[in-house]
Amino acid sequence: MKTVSYTEFKQLDIRIVKVIKAESIPKKSRILKLTVDVGSEEPRTIIAGGAEFYSPEQFVGRKYVALINLEPRKIAEIESQGMLLAAVAGEKPLWLKVEDSAPIGAKVI
């Protein structure tokens, strides 16, 4: 496993986000389009995998850990502006959720 310096780690902007909208993407059975509140900025769009395991309704209103300064990337013709973080258990992503008391936009250190 490659190691990274603390300076490199500090460049990652990992925050608590809240999903305010989640929807299926036509003709895509493995990904969902999420609209997330990242705190003080405008909501962002994040494409997340695992649609074969989770319905859009399971995301709405919940808080997760996300990398929000990831370079935007087009996925299924939609610009994804971040990444929800998950643990891997076989093929099913286990999204890193946080308690309701965690403030939206709080930086993870």
C-alpha cells in the first residue's frame, strides 16, 4: 500500500453532507444521482454506486461522509462533484453515515 504524507492528506476536503434528493438514472441500474447539502456552498451533485442494493429513498435525509474537493467527473453524462465514502464488503458499498447531531459541512479530520 502506498503511503501519503500528512501534507497530501490535508489537501483532502472531507465533510459531513446531507442528501436532500436522490434519484434513479434512466438506463443505469447500478448508480444513483444524489443532491447533497455540503454546508455553506450550493448543493452538489454526486453520483453514487450501489443502486442495486439501495433505493433512492434510503439516502434522502441522511448524513454521510464525503470527499468534496475531488475533481469533477462525468458519469452517465452527469457531472459528479464529489464522492460519498464507503467501506467495501464484497460488492455492496457500506456508506459511512454519521449521527444526526453532526453538523452539515463539518470538516472530517
